Amino acid sequence: MHIPSLNLSILFPPSPPTVQHCTTNEDEKKLVRKIDFYLVPMLWVMYILNYIDRTNIGNARIAGMDDDLGLGDEGYAWILSIFFFGYLLCEVPSNMILSRSQPSIFLPGIMLLWGYDLIKGKSALCAVMSVSNSYGAMLGFRFVLGCIESGFFPGVLYLLSCWYKKAELGKRFALFYSAAIISGAFGGIFAGAVTGHLEGVHGIRGWRLLFIIEGVATVDVRGCMVGSSGLSHYDYRKRLTASEQDLAVGGRRMPRLSHWGAFLAAVGDWRTWAFVLLFVMCVGAGTISYFLPTLTKSLGYDTVKAQYMTVPIYIIATVFSNLLAYSTDRLSERRYHIAGALCGFISCVIAAAVPASSPAVRYAMICFTASGIWSALSLILAWTSKVIALPDEKRAEVLAIVNACGNFSSVYGSRIWPAWNGPGFSVGFGVTAGFLGAGTIVALVLPLALRMWPVKGVKPSTLQHRQLSRGA
């Protein structure tokens, strides 16, 4: 039975008690297909636009932003880091609000903040970043960007965990997160086109045009998305039949935790911090994504070709991530899939050992490393949602804490690729290998710890047990 964790009394009015619906496995499959059709594509497009705006800073760096703003290694590291300070400060409060509100209002509400303030929106903030003439201005814009973005990703994770069984979550998490990966491919193609053909047009540097065009385009597309949001209360009542609504709701009735109670329950559970440690290792290694244009340029390519050379990395990682997610859901197994993905530390060691005069080998190792990192990220979050499933408010807080603390590792992760260490970047590859190796050990040991120190939680109802007993 599909038993979402939303505020169901708001989302669907209860059916009359005299109505009984007999459901079959085919009914459930039909419901899942409907939810997939209306929910996943929209969230995927929203996140791909979101992530392009976040990560185009790496493309802008090698297109001249570094020189124009006089950044240097330390300045660029702080521009990356300041984003995550805003992200960390606002992420947990946003999930407190989400667990007590309708996602159909909350997530489009964030989009409206992006779309109706500043020119209207966070994406427009990306466009406004193009007028930055100083290091301080760029810092300020990046901090606000982190604050506004903080509620979206954990909010979507919570929403998906409400609508899907744990045996189904891995594929959906991976598909959603693949938007972040594939956005790098789109961003690389677009950055190459802009910096290669529009540099100096109307007297504007290519990196500034990159911010302007991507920001304004995202505002327009996102405005259309708000108007056609498949998350709206009315749309779901219109698109699901009465029997499908009952099957989705499952008749669950549970006591709810207060904001403070949910927060205390989350921080007092040792499993939260075990998953934080695992996610920190993976996200710390994932800061390589902000330096991919720099790494490809270090292989001997000019600025424009270096932008294009990031594209295959993202495409390979997207394919690998979805294949691994399909496997983990099919086999109902998380531990060895995550540990296997994090074995990308071997690729890092090879990349650090290979001389810069062997660009093909190093490029291949970068592809393997990136694929492992991005595949593991979504699986870790799906595993977290499976292990700490109830109460619903606690799960929302745990996902926010894990994601926020994990992303905070980008503050120091952004400092492991200094320009003085190029073109070999042995420091960056070495530290990334350390992150991944430690993550592999945590992933392998964690199930043993979960069995040795079980945590007593909310006892699920019979209907909930059907959902929670499946998956691994």
C-alpha cells in the first residue's frame, strides 16, 4: 500500500467510512505510474534549472571571472563556501515548515520567491550576479543564493519519501538527482557556446553574459512551471480517482510531533549522525564538480574546449547513477551498492599518480570518480529515509540535517584544489581519495552498528508495516 507522509487530511478529504475499495497489485502499479507521470518530470526540470544556476560559477571562473574580480585561490574558495553558510542556516527551518504544510504550497512558494523578488527571483539573482564588480558583491549574492535554495532539495527528498515505498525510492531519488548531474552537461555546452562566440558582445565579458542568459532563461521557464505545477491540491484531486486517493492515503492516522520535538528526536538519534558522517565524506569528495572545468583545462585544452570536455563526464555519471539505482531497488540492497560506488577512491589514486603528460588516462579516471560520487549521493539519502522512517516529522528533520551538514563539508572541500598544485592536482585527488575511502568503510560498517544498537521508534500500524517492511 502506498502511504504518504503528507498532511493527508488537507491534501485529500477522507472518504465516507461506508465506502470500501478492493485493491490489487495492478491498481498499485497504475497509481505509481500516475504519481511518476505527474510528479517526477516536473521536479526533475525544476532541479536541473536550479543546479545550473548554482554551478555555473565554475564555468565563469575559467572564462575570466577570476581575473576580472581579482579572486585567486582563496577568493574563489570563499565564493564557493559562502553559499553553503546560507544553505546550512536555512535548511533545517525550511523542513520544519514543510512537514507541517502542504508541499503543493511550500515548493511552488519557494519558486515564487525565486520568481517574484529581485527581478523576480533567485534565478534572476543569478543574472544580477553578472553586475558584480567586486569580490564583496559576489560574496553577498552567493550567500543570498544559498539561503533561498536551501529549502528546495531537502523538501523534494521529503516529498518523494512520502509518496513512494522504500523499495521504490532509490530509482526516484537517483532520477531526481540525475538532474543535478546532467545540468553539468548542459551547463558545459552552454558555457562553451557563450564564451566561445559571445565574448565581448556589446562590451560585456563572456562570463557575465553566461550569468545573464542562464538566469533570465530560468526565470521564464520556472514561471511556466509554477503555472502548471502538478503538486497543487486541486490537480491531485482531479487526477486521482477516489479509489486511488484511498490507496495513496492508506487510512493512516498517527500522532504528530511538534517542531521542537521532531528536532530533538532527530538530533538525539545516533543514526542521524552516522548518516551525516557518511554523507559528509561523499559531499566533501563531490566538490570536484566545482573544479571540473579547471581540471579539464589543466589537461591542455583551451578555455572553450575545456568547457565542452566536461560534458561527457556528466553524461557518463548520469547513466551510471540511474543504472546503480535500478539495481539497488531491484535487489533491495543499499550497503554494497554505496560502498562500491565510493570505491572511486581507486580512480583518484591513479589520477594523482599519472603524470599530466597522460591526459587521456587522467580524464578517464575523473569520469570514474565523478560517476561513483554522484551515484552514491542519492543512494545515501534513500538509505537514510529507509532507516529513519518514522515519525514523519522526524524523518523530515533527519533529511534536512544530513543534507545541511553534508553540504557544509563543501566549505573546506572547496580548498583542496589550489591552482598552485596544478596541473597535477595531487592534493585534490589525494584528499578526495581519502574522503571516498573513509566513506567506503562507514558504508560497510554502518549496517553492523544498526544491528548492534537498534533504536526503538514509533510502532507502525498494520498498513504502515506493509510499506516499511519492504526495501533494504
